[in-house]
Amino acid sequence: MVITDEAKSFIEHMMKEAGVSTLRFGYAGAGCCGPSYQLSLEKPQENDTVTRVNEVEVAVDSRVAEQINGITLDLVQDEQGAGLTISGGSNCC
């Protein structure tokens, strides 16, 4: 997994506002190409693996741990505001 510098700055700002120190990649169900991710700012759960990516503490649900290899988390900004986007990984649908 890669977290761009722009995404890192955005995540750190959101963490500070929320009073948390971990970005969590959770499992949000499965589709035709594998699991869907749920990003949240919360403490790691029991079966999570915790690591640091671009100096951001990241907790990864064990059900999506293998699938996040090769993805990039980046910041997108448009007229509606700013948010995170996930690219790369499996995209077979």
C-alpha cells in the first residue's frame, strides 16, 4: 500500500480533528472481485494488523490484508470538497 503525501496531510488533519491516531482499512462486504474496503478513523480491532505507511499508523482488517498490496490511497479535491480515493489492486468488474 502507498499513501501519497497529499493523502497523508489530509489524514493527519482528520485524525487531529477526531482525536484518533489510526486509519483503519476494514471489510465492508464482498463483490465479484473480492472484498470492499471501509476506511475509518478508529482504534485497531482485535484481528487487525497495525503498520506504518508514510508515517501514518494504519490498522488493516485481516480479511483485506492481502488485497491492499498494490493499492494507492490519494487525495482528490473538486468543487464538492476533498476526500480520499483508492486506486490499483484488483479491478476485474
